[in-house]
Amino acid sequence: MVSEMTLHFGYGSNLWFEQMNKRCPENIRKGKGILKNYKWIIAERPGRGAANIIESQGDFVEGYVFILNQKDEASLDKDEAVGKPGRYIKNYLEIEMDGITESNVMTYVDTNNVHDATEETRLQVNKKPYWCKVECECTYGSRINKGIKDSGLSEEYVQKYIRKFIDD
């Protein structure tokens, strides 16, 4: 019996390979991808801000595509609080990888919280440490910065979209 596999497009803290290895121990790294006509933000969300993508004609999101088995996908759904009110839902989108379009790539989108984070929330994601899945006390911003490095996001993209919310 062949296990069903899912392509997952990570764009926030899931860019950090160490975190993905903890959350999804059997993941396979496929490579960098681009989602067109979306924009990366830190969304204002009750409790704390979180990375999100919103539709935006002419913009794009750089991320990383992982291959997940059913067990790892279920684990990631739990970590991302899929199905809980005001949290992510799964969306299946087209991602471009090396000039080739991959269809039906799963990503998490928060359709309830689509506004840029306030200055207070930006400070929180950059300055307030907490224990994460990797068992380190780090900030959300530092996790995203580790993911930027691991995933090889372009400096132009990082400066245009991410640095508005996440400190170096």
C-alpha cells in the first residue's frame, strides 16, 4: 500500500528546518517555491501575531516546499491549530518551483486575521521569548530569521516583505 503524500508550502516559522524536523520528523525537503499574487504579513491575531499570507495582485511569497506523509501532516495540523476558531485553515494553491508549476500544494492561511500587526504585536514577535517545539526559548522573529537562512530566501524578498515586521 502506498502512503499518500502532501506537498506543503511553508512561509513563516515552518521555513526553519529544525522546527519542521521536530514537527514532521519524516518530512522530505523538496525546494524553494514561489506563490504568486499573495503577500506575506505578520497578522494581528488575539494572543500574538503570526505569519500569514493574503491575496494581493502583483505580489508574491517566497517559501519552502516539503513533502509530508499523512502522520506528519496531522502533526503539523495540530501544531498550527487547524480547525480552531480564528486560526489557520488549509488552502491548496499553485506554487512555482524552478519554473514548473506544482498544483494542489497545501499551505496554511488565516482568513480571519488579515490585517498587518500593530506596533505592539511587532515588538512582541521580535522581543518576547517563549518555549517552542524545538525546545529553545526564542522569539517568533528569531525562528523566522533561522528559516530565512535555512530556506535561502532572496535578500530582495526579505527586505521588501519580511523586514517590515521581523527585525534582523
